[in-house]
Amino acid sequence: MLKTLTFTLMHFCIAFGVTYALTGSVAVGGLVATVEPLCNAVGFFFHDKLWKRLEKHATADNEPARQSWQHRHA
């Protein structure tokens, strides 16, 4: 959990620093530092769902063909 918190803090600082350097505005830097990580979190959620779907299809494609009467046991 500490690693997640420190990574989040680093992310906020980088977002603020880059935006402040480009705009010179503390307000805009603070806004971007707040909004951008939240957008990334939502984006990551959908990215992860897509990857899980792709991995599921990749493993299904690698399995040998089965007859409908054959059962698959875990």
C-alpha cells in the first residue's frame, strides 16, 4: 500500500510540475495534477478489461479442438 501511495504522490507531482512549467499557473497545474491521474485510473480500468479479454481469447485459441461430448476438467 505504501508503494501505491508514493507512486500516486509522484504522479501528482510530475503532472503538476509539467503543467506548471508549460503554463506558469499554479491553479492550472493543480487542476491538471488532480484530474489527469483520475482520468488515467478510469483509462487503466478499461485497458485492463481489454487485456483480460485478449488474454482469454489467446488461451482459448491455443487449446486443442474438442468434440461437443468431451468435457473439460480443471
